[in-house]
Amino acid sequence: MKNLILIATLFLIYSCSNNPKNSNLEVNEIQIFGDSTINEKGKISGTELINILSKRDSAIVRVEAPIISVCQKKGCWMYLELDSNIEMLVRFKDYSFFVPMECAGDTAIVQGVAKVDTLSIEWLKHLKEDANATQEEIDAIVEPKITYSISEATAVLIK
């Protein structure tokens, strides 16, 4: 009887151990915001998007790029790096979802209508305020900026 209790106790301790078998494997966490059906199928790179928008006014795309920065007030916009010197502003359709404020440095796949856009001085100042910029940086904005944008992203997948 003592042996049976000892064996049962050892089995219980072994089965409740905190040492998972695959503790050395890296877990790739994926987060989805907006349309939950988004996936990687049909994604294009930032360079491919730049080429498409050099020939057309706009395009419905699923573009993959690194996240440069995110709104630090609530995650309501983010900038992606399309190419080494080219960024794209992404805002979310009807403010129906936001992204985590700490996701800068991650890679995102964004779905929506991409276009070349002109951002007003007021909007650029608002973006700087959301990014916790200094008043000096905000006051330095004196002209609109032409940039790539997705002003109504329907979904974001963050890796």
C-alpha cells in the first residue's frame, strides 16, 4: 500500500512539473485587430506597394512592413516602414479598433486601401502630440506633408 501511494505521489509531482518538454522552442504570437479573417495570403512588401502606387492613385492591399511608431495615447494610428526612407501612416476604419501602444518594432500586415495622401498641418501637429513630442517639435510643423497612407485599415495582423 505504501508503494502504491509513493508511486501515485511521484506520478502526480512529475505530471504537474513546470518544465515543459519544448521549453527551448520560440513561440510566434500573432495578434489580430479588426477583421478577424485577415491572414498572410496575398501580402505584398512595402517596396511592392511603392511600385504599385507609382502607377495608380490607390490600391486595395495587404501590405507587410515593420512598425516604426504607434500613437501613445490609445493606439489609434501607426507608422510602417515601407522602405529605408519611406514611411506610411495607418489609421483604422471608424476607430473600431486600436493596436497595442508597445508594438513598435514588430511586423504588421495591414489590410485596406493604400494611397498617396496629403496630411494637413493640423493633422501632423495632432500626430506629434499623440506621440508625446516636445512643443518645439510640434511648432516646427509649418507645411502639409505628402505621404503614403491607409486611412481606413480594416484589419491588422501583428507578428
